[in-house]
Amino acid sequence: MQHASSLLAAVAAAALSIPLLAAPKTGKYDVVWNSPGQSYKDSMPIGNGDIGLNVWTEPSGDIVFLIAKTDAWTENGQLVKLGRVRVHIAGSPFTGGSAFRQILRPGDGVIEIRGAASARALFWVDANAPVIRVEASGLQPSDVEARAELWRLSPRRSDDVRGNDEVQRGIRELSGNPDKAVIIDPDTILPAANNRVEWLHFDTRSIYPSIFENQHLASLLGKYPDPLLHRAFGVLMKGADFVSAGDLALKSAHPLRKFELDLYALTAQTASAA
């Protein structure tokens, strides 16, 4: 009995010593990178069939990801990214070196990032809910910031964006008409409240009727509801150990050894942005 008690105690002690996010074995179809990237061109994809991420690690140790959604259609009929988020860890263990790994695990539906001193981060999208999960463990006590990086901040002409005229050429109603540029409407950033970051895009107008009229099908407009008008899509970001740091950022309330961030992405057609 004494030996059995000792064995149980040893098993219990071993179980308690297992670190959070215990590393799985390498899978047959895993993709493994051993150095950070530079930009979105060095990103890995992950998603749940509705929400998609492009995740990359920069040499600074920041982890950055773009958020996509299959129904994020603007007033101009463009399928756009919802935004970009940068996770900054003070003294980040993910700057590179022999311990660095960024691993796409398609069998588990996660991206794992390994760093110095057994630091690990996981990025995944819930298969049953519109939620992005960011988890990290094995950190030295560190200040952490998660910041939304948005670019639809004011109305702008599409042909003023890096000389890009893709929309003009893609929308027949504007083809050959240089004086009628597509106007890209801005996102709405909600004021910081309840230790959350929230933003959305709300379609106050729609190109949908123009498409029907151009095809001489205006008589059918009443039969098929406009799928763009009053479409809203956006993101809410929060974390148990995070507090507001302005309208676009959260910061850790105290130095963290581990953390979790949750980002909820939603699309709906509503009467108003509110």
C-alpha cells in the first residue's frame, strides 16, 4: 500500500508538472518553418471554413495576423479583410534562433509557434463558433499588447490606393469612366469600453441596384433582396487579463507568463450600425 501511495503521488506530481499546451508530435502533413518572416507574404493560413487567418512572426518577435471572413462584402461588392492584429510581447521569445519554429498542424487545425525557453503560442479558429483563439504559455513575466491595425479609416477613392485600379476594371459600370471612381467607405471604431476593442464596417449604400439596372433587370429588384445594403461585419477582441489601451489596443493588466485572447468575428444585416 505504501508503494501504491508513493506511485500515485508520483503520478499526480508528474501530471501537475505538465506545462500548458503540451507539444504534440510532428504530424505527417505539418509544415515547419525555422525562422520568422517579414510580412504577410510569409504567412501561414488557418481557419474554420468561414473565418480565415494569415499568421506570421516578424524578426522583432511580434506575431501578426490578418482576419478574413467569407461574408465580409462591402457596399461596392468587394470581399475584404476585416483587419489586422499585432501581438507584441515585451522581450519576446519569438525573435528567432535555434529554438524558433512556426508549425502549421492541419490535423489539429492550429498554428503553433515555439520560441526560447519553451515559450509557445497557438492560433486557431473554433470549428463551432465564430471565435479566434490566441494562446501563449511558457513566457517570462512579460507585458503584452494586442493592437488592431486598420486601414479603412476615412473615405477614399479606390484609384488613389497605391495606384490600384482593380475595382474600376472589375466593375463594368465604371469601366472606361475615369471620373467615376469607387469610393471605399471607412470602418467604425467603437470607443474603448469594458476592456474590449471593437470595430465594424456597415454598408450604408449598395452597388447592387446598379448591377441590375445595367443588365436591364431592374424589374426584378423587388424579388431579390439587396444582400449588401446594411450588411455589417466586424470584430470584438478581449482577454481575461487585458485592459483597454485606447480604442484600438489592449494591454496586459500585469506581466503575464501565459495568456489567452479571444476575437469574435460576426456578420449580419441590421437596420443600423448600432
